Amino acid sequence: MASVNTKNGKLFIDFRYKGIRCKEYTRLPDKPQNRKRLTEIAARIEAEILLGTFEYARYFPNSNQVEKLRIIENRTACARSSMPTFEEFAEVWFLEKQPEWRNSYITNIRQTMDKYLLPTFGAKPLDTITKADILSFRSDLVRQDGLKGRKLSPSRINHILTPVRQILTEASDRYSFQTPYRNIKPIKVPRSDVEPFTLQEVKLILDHIREDFRAYYTVRFFAGLRTAEIDGLPWDSVDLERRQILVKQAIVNGEVVPTKTDGSYRTVDMSGPVYQAMAEQQKATKGQAYVFCNGAGQPLRHNDVTKKIWYPILNLLGLKKRRPYQTRHTAATLWLAAGENPEWIARQMGHSNTKMLFEVYSRYVPNLTRKDGSAFERLLKAELNHPLATTDKE
């Protein structure tokens, strides 16, 4: 039976749970109102233990008993289950999936498993993992600190949970049990951080950037290539005669890999500034394998370029600090503002359709989403000379 006692003038709750005597100490002095409060809590704990609904961590989240009880529960579950543990099956799943993945993704999943998944679910038999376990794990991730003391982002948490879902779904199919990962929606991710540069800002940067990087950033601003794509661009993918760039590979963690998706494998048309930049760059690196490379002919290391070239020029010019990826966003908004066909822009960007253009970039192009009807009225007036096609909106 749960009771409230005192030690050194401080109150504590004394009860038994799963055959273990538990004493949870408080900082509350032994006063009538405090004792009454704890007595009510003790009665509630005892009732929940009898009903089988007691959750130790909910009452005492920082208690050492939480981990001890978790170990006991896992051992008990293992003893009564013939199902493989999460760790046993996860390792099999990991080996089977590797032929489908890039090396960089293999590394990412391995780190996620070792840091997050196996410490939490590893010892549990697959059929003992509950939806509540998954939601509790997600709640813990929300509270955890990531890099530099910042909380894990919603996107990062969703990426951590993805292999949990995949592992349990595959296991449920093989071992004929219902996956607990049901009706768990991803955490809502804020819209992409899109902060494109204006054409005036682009000109300012290109006028003041180091001469040996002017061609590099001209291509970034006006061709819409991703960082990994431009850093891994070989000369045999550049056709100056046709004024085209074939995007077929990228550099990821120092490794040459195919483009991220089938849509990313594409041909990019060179505008005038991009063609001139490529012609100039040809004089500097034509004998090398890569268009943009260091003195040893190796691909540029994007972190070094960002720290030594990109951020310093923004600081010098008094421009807001933005990631280099904003050069790609800039290309998209400039094309839209110029009135280029959205389907052509999507192909240039490597998007499968135009949805992202209108969802992400349209707010940076004032005339793109106007809904006052004036454009249609001008069309009627110009093409049909319709008597009703007059407007004071022009």
C-alpha cells in the first residue's frame, strides 16, 4: 500500500511496483498541506497500479527507478516472446536495404540507429513495441538538444522516425503482427527558408567577389544548380556549342554520386551570363576534370568556400547572412519575375512539376499571383476587341 513518510523533515512516497519497493523523495517539508497533497497522489498511484495503467515516468520522470524498471520490463517481455528484438531485426533490415542507398545515406541511417533507435527500442521484442512507446520516443526527441544547443528541428525528428516506421512495417509483414506505427503523422515542418537575392544584390556580389570565384557564383545565381551539382560538375557535361549543362552527378561527402532523383538528371540551358562565365572558366580549368576545382584539380569543398568566400563577401557588402543555397532560390525567382514558362523553370530546377514554384516562390513575384482579373480583361480587349473588356485597373 502506498504511504507518505518523512525523512530529515522532508516527505517521501513509499510504495511497491512490479515487486520492487520504491521510495520517491521530495523537497516538501512535513507540513499538513503538503502531506495531504502527497497522500492524494499516493492514493492515485495505488489505484493506477491496481488498474494496470500506472506509468512510472509520468510521475517521476527523473527517477533512477525508471531505467531499472525499463530493463526489468524488457527482460520480462523477452522471456515471454519468441519474436526477434528490434535490434536483431533492424540489423537485418539495414543490411538488406544497403544496395538501394547511397553511401552517404547508409552512413546517416547507421548514425541514426546507433544514436537514437537502438538505445530506445533495441532490446524490445518487435511485437511488444506499442504506439505509446513511439509517441513517447518522439516526445523525448522534441525535448532533446541538437547541435550547438539548439532543439532538434521538426524535419530532423521526422527523419529519425522514418526508419522506425520502415523497420516496424517490414517486420509486421514478415512476422504477421500489426505494426504499432499507425496513424502517427509527421510533425509539421515550417515552410522552406527562402530568402532570394534581388537582381541588384546579385550584381553587387558579382562586382565585388574574388575574381577567381566570379564565374562560380555567376553560374550559381543564374543556372539554379544545387551546391553538390555545381561542385561535382565535370567538363564533359558542359556543351558550350549548344549552350547547355548536363546535370548527371553530384559530390556528396567527397564522393561522386548520381543525381538525387530522376528529375534531377536534366539539361540546363545557359543564359548569356552563364555562357560567358563558362567560357571564361574554360581558360582556367579546361585541362582539369572538374569545371570548378582547387589547385590540385579536386572538386571544391563547399564548407571551405562558404566560410572563406561566401560569408565574407556578404559581410563586406553589409548583406544579410544567408546560406549559399539561396543562390538557387534566386535563380528561380528571377526566372519567374521575367515571365519564363513555369514548366521550363521546373525542368531547369530539376523539379518533377510546377507545384513547388507556386507554393514556395510565388510570393516573391508580385504579378505572378494577382487575382484582380485585369490580365484576362486586357486579353479580351487586345484579341477580341470586346466592348465589355474595359477596366480601370490598368
